[in-house]
Amino acid sequence: MIYVIMGVSGCGKSALGALLSEKMGLPLHEGDHFHPQANIEKMARGEPLTDQDRLPWLLKLHEVIERERGSGRDAFVACSALKRLYRQILLHGSKALDPPNGPDGEVLPPSPPHVLFLFLRGDYDLVQRRVAARRGHYMKAGLLRSQFDVLEPPSDEENVLPLDLSRSVGDLATEVQEHIARLTSLT
């Protein structure tokens, strides 16, 4: 299973991913490390990324997900995945760019059973305080509003576990581990 930890910048994706990776002994692929330099420079200037800016980044993360799936390993991927289209690109690569069907006419599922989105959700004020207190990150606090503006929360059909980010990282990790344990007991 691939677990995509998603949400707006500053919601705690990296912190939760690091804790879960340590507790469960699974690799964590930090989405920020896959951004092209041009994207990093743009965000550092306080400019929001466009869909075109994000496309190469999302395709690289799709390759990571496919590589991990192909190896048979479970893994975590931390990625904002703000829009449904972005999540489809993570899952289906460039096939997702021909909605509602892939280039060969196949209907693309909203989310295959081998990918679970862990959606860190919370209100703007809470996340804004976190982003403002964060040091050393290229993402400017002024860009947070643009992320909330484009956010399309995942639907139930996208295989999602919503997580209330007002809770502690430790509590969230426990909730995720319990959810994963329930899933594995069903298979």
C-alpha cells in the first residue's frame, strides 16, 4: 500500500510522515525534494505555482509511487495533492491528462485500492499560524491562501482517511496506524 500524506503547505505532512516512517519502518518520499529548482525559486519569491508548474513534479511523484508499488513495498509519500486532477496524475501519470478517460478509452478509477490518501485538514487560521512560525522553508506564508483557494478536498471514493490537524502528530500517527491495522486485517 502507498500512503499519500496530503494537504496544504504547513499542515504537518512532513512531521507526520517522518513519525510514521520511523514507527512503521517504511520509506518516506518527501514531495518537496522532487520540485524542479524553478518551482522552488518561484515559491521563494512568493509566487503561487500553476498547474503547468506542478505537472513535472507530479509526474516524478507518480514514478516514485509506481516504483514502490512495483517493488511490492509499502511507502509514504508526502505531497500537497491539492486538486483531484493532481491526485489522478499521482495515481495514473499522464493518462490522467485525458479525463474522463485514459488515452486508450479506459475509465480511470478515482483511486485504486493500493493507494490511501491521508488528508490533513484544518482551518486557514491554524495552518497560517504554523506556516508563520516555520523557519527555513522556501514556501512563503503569503502563498497559503492560494493553496486553500485551489484545494479540492478528496471525496470518499478517492480512498481517503481525513485527519484533523488540530490534533497532535502523535495522536494522528496512532489513528493512521490503527486504520492501517484494520485495513490489513480485512485482507
